[in-house]
Amino acid sequence: MMGKPLLYGASYSVYVLASRLALHEKGVDYDLVPVDVFAEGGPPASYLARQPFGRIPAFEHDGFQLYETGAITRYIDEAFDGPQLQPADPQGRARVNQIISIADGYIYPVLVWGIYVEQVSKPARGEQSDMKRLQASLSKAPIILDALADLIGDGAWLGGENITLADLHVAPMIDYFSRAPESLPMLARHAHLSKWWSRMRERASMRRTQPAG
């Protein structure tokens, strides 16, 4: 499969970032095609033909079109040469998939939308924070970090002995969360999780995909 893949989306999106991290970790050259889902009137009709729900990212490789980040990153891992980003054994793969599900179901709505957006992004734009949502999210954040700390144990990576898709899905969300004032003290309560984050944010793939601002 020699064609250059296309990734459609915005550089700030955690799900676009997860897909880009997978591409960088596999050493795959690709083009990022900008799509603004917040544009007046919504995304263009040409994009909705690729992704009928209007979310990002979407992906194309050699005429094969795909959307949903979990499907995209698994395809990237399996379709291209490079280091394997999923464990070979069923239990290891199940653990990686569990962590990705945790990221989608809990980390993203709480740590990104509930804390980063309300405490950092909205004030930076001169908008009023939803304090009720922020406080609710701050109360849920320790549960999420406890769960991640339990899953990583004393290991180096979330999904096992090597970096996996689990790390690549969680890292962009922790990146945004880490910009909130309460985040670092919360992370500091978990030594191995803090070491994971320090290790993750220094990877070349993370440095090359940092959104502006």
C-alpha cells in the first residue's frame, strides 16, 4: 500500500491528534486536509459526503475511505510497516481497547470539555465558564486518574511494555488537561502516571503534532 494517506480535520482536535500520532509513530507520510467543523453553516457538503455525522477526522488511503478515530488508528497500525501499536495477544489488545474506550467515554468529556474548555479555553476567548460543569468535572477527574494509574501500574506505557494506540489516544487529552491549574497537582499524586506523561510529551511524534496556541 504505497499511496499517501489523507487525514481530514483540524490540528487542534484530540481525535485528529491521535490519528496523526499513529501516523508519525508508524513513520507514514501523509497530508492533513483542513476541515473546520465549527464554520458558519457547518462543515462543507464535500466533507459530509465523507463523514455524514460532521465529526473529525476522516481518512482516505488508496481510495479507501474511513471515519471514526478508533477504526482509523487501527487501520494505520495494520496497513503500514513500522512498529506495532497493538499487542499481539488477546488480553493485551483487550486492555488497549479498554483504555481507548475509557478515553472516549470519560477522559474526553471530563478532562477536555469539562475542565480544559471551561477553565482555560472559554476564559481565553472571553466567554463565561459553566462553573457547575467545571466543578462536577473536577470532582470526577480524580476517579479517571486513579483508573489510569491502576491500569499503568508500575509500567512505562498504558497498554503494556511498549507504546500502543492506548497511549496515542489518551495523550492528546492529557495534553489539554495539563494546561488547567489543578491538573499537575492531580497528576503528581500518581508517580508512574506522571512519569508516563513526561515520557509521552517528549516523544518526537508529540512535538511534531502540537497544535498552535
